[in-house]
Amino acid sequence: MTDAPNKSHGRKAIRPTFKPRELMTATPDLHGVWKAKILTLFPSAFPGVLGESLTGKALQEGLWQLETTDLRQFGIGKHRNVDDTPAGGGAGMVLRADVLGNAIEHAMEGVRGNWPILYLSPRGKRMDQSMMRNLARADGVTLLCGRFEGVDERVLEHYGIQEVSLGDFVMTGGEIAAQALIDATVRLIPGVLGNQASTEEESFSSGLLEHPQYTRPAEWKGRPIPDVLMSGHHGKIADWRRQMSEDITQDRRPDLWQAHLERQDPKKE
């Protein structure tokens, strides 16, 4: 990625380093810009879909930054091995503590401020909108993408890494989950979406699922747009949307509905 036209080069952060050239990103650091650092065996997977549409445009404009660290560069021996058999026996392979430790310390060199390290793991805390809002307010985030049977537990303990999960299922690696997390976070950064109101009205912003949306044509395959949305009566439209959000949430996500009721009446068990 190169700087967008007319961007001030005064935003670049210049610092000396003795790291080999192949371990460095070609993208200059920008002061005060949210950054995602990715530790992965597949750096070519990024930016992937994050380089498209609004997130891609915002990346080009320097509203957020992306940096990948190839775990293989920190591998051991002639073949740059990154994993070994599980202690105590068992199937599969585990990413080595020494490999991950060196990669993490390289990635976190010079990092300041609120900068959590997260490990994409099926046993982690499930991602939600509140988590994304907190991450968007941070200075950046480092994401460790696991592979095989996971990572050496000592790495998580030593660096205070929080485990987070995309959902209650198992994937072959953390890269897709990392992209989902970044997408959900970056879109909350001011200027990325353009219309901040859209993030305030969508699903989960109020703890409820979003109401149905409609657009032209006014009738399609015998299905008209609800009359209230064509009425021009903003109060009635707001009431309808609120009621639909409540109905959909109650029907599809009883857990969110219960949490909503408890927020409305904190004394109610």
C-alpha cells in the first residue's frame, strides 16, 4: 500500500531498526492511526476482502493500517519449523512457544498505548458488537492466527493474550476470523463508513436486531413495501421500526431479548 495522494508525509513514524529487510513491512507507520498487526503462517491472505469496498478505500486513504508478520520467518532450523508434537502425546501439531514469542516481540516492538493481543480460538470469548467498539477505541490490535492443534499455552499466559472466538464451531485457522474481527472494528472508525448514523441504527447497536429494510421497486413479485414506510410520517416509521426490531429479536435471539428486558428493568431477575 502507498500513501494516498495529497497525504502529508509528516504522519510517517521513522525509527531505526536492525531487523532483516524481509521481516519489515513496506507500509510506513502513520501516527495516531489504528492498526491491525497480524501474526500468521499465511500473510498473503491479507488484506483479502478487507482490501475491497469501504474498508479497502479507508485502508488506501490511511484511515487504518494493516501489517502482517510471517510466523515462518521465525521458524527453527534449516526448514524453519514452527510446530512440534503435543507434550503428553495426541494428534496434530502445536505452534512452538519460542517461535511465537520471537514473532510477538518483533510485532510489538515500539507499540505504545492501549494495544491488546488477541488469539483467534474456538475456546475464546465470543465476539460481539461491544468488543468491536472497545477495539475501535484502542490504538490498535495484534491478532495471532492459530493453526494445527493450537498454540503453546505458555505463550498465552506470558503475554496476557485474550482468546476470542468467531462462534461455536472449529475452523482450520484463525485468518478468516481475524478478517471478520478487523472488518467489524474498522467500520466503527470515524470516516470509514461516511455516514455515522448507519452504525447507530444497525443490529446490536441498541442491543436489538435491526428492523427489515426495503427499497425500490415499490412492489416486487406481488410484495409491496409496508404502507407505513411510504407514509412520510417519521414518528410512525420510527415506532414501526422499533416494534419490528423487538419482534425479530424476541423471535430469533431470545438471549438478546432477555438481556434487553433486564436493561429496561434492572431490578427484574
